[in-house]
Amino acid sequence: MAEGTASAGVDKAPLGNTLERRNSLEKSLQHRPEEQDLKNRHILLDTTAAPALQARQAELERQRITDNLKKGLSKRPEKDQLVERNILPDSTAAPALQEKQRELEKHMRANSLEKQIQNRPKPEELVKEGILQGMALVTRV
């Protein structure tokens, strides 16, 4: 029984025509991109260093980039400074709610302005109080 299961798992199909495989490989090699094209597309490393030194060169380049990033981040202003300069909103609300909060503040400001406009004094009263001159009086339409 063990012999029957072992032979059942072996694929006895022929491997195929070796000539077909060889032609397929030759066709693929003919359409292979040039080395410079692969370097331009960053698939191959564009380096003049010996292959033994390429890993060290890549490590040094990565370290240089890391150092530059750390230096840039250290010069970055603090959150308080960004809030003072109105770059970041001064909000303790969750980021998902900040847009609704800004919208609410905008509507509240609009309502306040509308109320102040409705309660402003008439031009005649301003002329009486000497704030406006008589000629500056413009009739409302």
C-alpha cells in the first residue's frame, strides 16, 4: 500500500521539448532591456564601486539620508509655534470632527455678524449724533 501511494505522487509526464525551451529562452534574451535602461529605471544599481563595496556604499547612502532627515526634523517648529502662526488649527477635537467644528464656527460667526447688522443704527441717527455728515447720508433702496 505504501508503494502504491508513493508512485501515485510522482509525475511521469514528459518534460517537454528542449528545443522549444531553448527557443523561448533565446527569444526572451533578444527582448531583454539594455543595462543602461535598467540603471535608468533604478532596477540595477548605477555605481562604479566594486561589487564587494556596493553593499557598504548603499549602507552609507542610507545613513546619509537618515542623517539629513533627522537634521530637517530637528529644525521643524513645535506644534505650539504652528498653532500661533495659524498653520495648525487650535483644536482639541478629534481630527474627524475638526471639519465640522470649523463649519460650526463659521456659521456662528455669520449669525453674529447678521445680528450686528440688524441692530446697527440708522444713518439718520448717526447724522444726529454727528458721526456722519449730512451729505454722506445715502438713502437705502
